[in-house]
Amino acid sequence: MKLALIQYSPYWEDKEGNIEKLNSLINSGNIDADILVFPEMTLTGFTMDSKKMPRKLTESDLIILWIYRLN
């Protein structure tokens, strides 16, 4: 089993942009791994404004849907 630690420069407060960036990275063919490990808050966009962040993720949240599609 191969593990890949992903390091990248996320977009501030931009979930969609971060997902696009990670899709490009994952689909580039440069990663040969069974498990991908992302930094904390990778997909949320590292906001400090708690009002912009949901209290909990739901099944329809953009981040959850993206993770499901990776499988």
C-alpha cells in the first residue's frame, strides 16, 4: 500500500478553487498512491471567519460530494 502526503498552496476561502486545484493534481498522473493525505482544512479554504463555515458538513456539501467522487 502506497501513501502520498499532499502539500499544495490552497486558495483562501475558495472551496471550489481548491477542489479544482486538487483535481488537477490528482489527475495529472504524477501521484501513484492508494491513500492521499491532505493538510488540515485543505478544502475549506482556511477561513478565519467562522460565519462563512458551516457548523457541520452534510451529505450535500461540496466537499463531501468531492470526496465521494474520488472513490
